[in-house]
Amino acid sequence: MKKPICFLALSLFISIVSCSKGKEVTPATPKADTTTTTPTDNSTGFSSADADLAYTAFNNAFYDPNNKLYFSTTKKDGVAAIWTQAIYWDMAMNVYERTKAPAQLTKIADIYQGNYNHYDGYNWNNTTVWFIYDDMMWWVIALARANQLTGNATYLEKAKAGFDRVWNGSYDAVDGGMFWDFQHSGKNSCINFPTIIAAMKLYSITKDASYLDKAKSIYTWSKTNLVDASGKVNDNKIGNNPPGGQDYTYNSGTAIGAAMALYKQTNDVAYLNDAKLYADYVKNNLCTNGILPAEGDFNEQGVLKAIFAQYIVQLINDGGQSQYLSWIQTNVNTGWKNRDSRNLTYRNYAVSTPTGDIQSYEASSIVTFMQLIPPTK
């Protein structure tokens, strides 16, 4: 997830890259949002059948049943970025948890195998397949979750090996925190908070206390160095410079997920309070009239809210924070109401889905939300 950024400190110009856009797929020509907002009747909302329909439509538009991978766009002429394939695998697991449909277990196994075939058997040492640490960590999270869901020991072994590979290459044993790239140019939220989530999943499976220790260590560093008192989760910290970068929903989402994972394990209410602070920041500062930001101008940032969805729901359900539910349901109802004739949804929930070519990234978040949030009708 990379997007070029330039950073100027005194007379030193440092070229850095933040975790907001990958490099696997050549970007298509940018497409502007439609400027008119379609009126939305949120009183009807979406149903469980709509959640099924949204997932089916997403797969019809983007899933390659032959190679068991997802395409980047409705043109079906390129594979979606490596890290987003893990997010789509999470979506498949969400569907199974919601429906318990046996066919969905087959889908989970198929997506694993398709990516196994395409990405050198999850060979974590292949630096052509893997070119950034956070791309690996999204897969470690998904692999650990797949083990929890299915009991497949292979998933766990892949997750453990991936975690070790990232930790050994990314962790700064001197100053703390995780570097996001192989060149150690900076320490970004997109690697630090996911590392905590992955470590806590592995701890819950293995009961190996070293995972818990690592999670606590990285959380302490991340809260100190990447988060401010308002609950804003900064994108990155470069050297001794102050944290910075654009606000992104997925960074807030993984911060919520990291805090929730530690809260569930330790029962320390401080973690729960942190998670609420991060959620409040998104609701109060990143939304327009309560609607989450569009994020992504025909690039991989369109998938960010699918990650946010995964973790805000944990705060609502596992944290007992139902005050966020109506806000999220309004977002989902709005996005679903503005779907197109293909039943595809869009990254900008407040406008009608464009009728032409769209990306799997920008079509993914409403579908994800619909698998996780209780239907409103």
C-alpha cells in the first residue's frame, strides 16, 4: 500500500513512501466522482438477502473462478494487488461466519489455493513477490484467522513463518516500532498496528507469551509515536521527525483492532478507551454529514474502509459500544442505496456508483460492512 510522498526537513530532502497505495497493478486513468448526490432513504435499509446479493455481485464482477484470484477492475484485465487479496479473503471469511454455508468454506480454501499458486506458495523470502513488510502482515492476519475458523494447521504454519519473517526484518530493536519497507525508510501505522493484531491472533491460538509481549511492546511504541491526544492516528513517522501523513480510515481501523485485541486479552479498560477515542476521531473529523470519506482516486485506497469495517465492528460487538452502530448502519444504507444496476457499490457512499469500469478496491467496503453489521430491515 504505497503512495509517493515528499518530506522536507531542514535542507535534507528525503523521499519516502506511505502505506496508502501498492505498486503491483498499473493504475488506470483516474475517474472523477459524479457530482450529484442521490437522495437516500435510510428508513428501509438493507436485509440479509441484500448482503448475499452484494457479495454475489462483487464476485460476479471481480472474482476469477479459474485462477481463484480477484481482478483489479470490472474489465478483468489485471490481478488485484497482493495485499488486497488478503482483504478479500477476510471478506469470504466474514460471509462464512454470517451464513455458515458449507460452500463458503470451499470458497475460503479456493482463495487460499489461488493465491498460493500465484504468489510462490507464500514464500516469505521471495523479494519479488513481497516488496513491503505490511503486505506480508495483512496475509499473516488473514492466515491466522483462517486457522481459527477452520482449524487448518497449514494456515497457522504459514502465519507463524510470515510473522517471524516480518519481525526479524522490520522490528527496530534499538528504538522500537516496525519499519514498513525493506529499506527502513520509516515506521508507518500500516505495519505497526497490523503487527499487534497478528501477534494477538497468534497468541490466542498458540498461547506463546512472546506474541503477547511483542504486541504490548509495539502498541506502546505506536500509541506514543503515531497517535495524538485527539485520537488521530498518523500515517507515518520518519526518523526523528514528528508523525505525519494523511488521515486514513484503515489506520484508525487497525488501531481500533489492536486496542480491542489487547483489551479482550487483558481486560484493561485503558485499551477499550483508546479504541473509542480512535473511533470518535473518525466519526467527528473524517466524515461529512456522518458519511465516511471516499478515499481513493482509482487506486488501492478504495479498499481502506473495508479494513476499517473489520475493526469498528469489533468495537461495537466485543467492546459493547452500540453507540456507533447507527452511524455505521447509515453509511451502509447510504452506500447500498446508491448501488448500480450490477448491484455494485462505490467508495463514495454519497453518490451513485459509476456505470462504467470500477475497481474491486472501491467496490469492496460496503460489501464487507454488510457481512458484519446487522441488517436494518
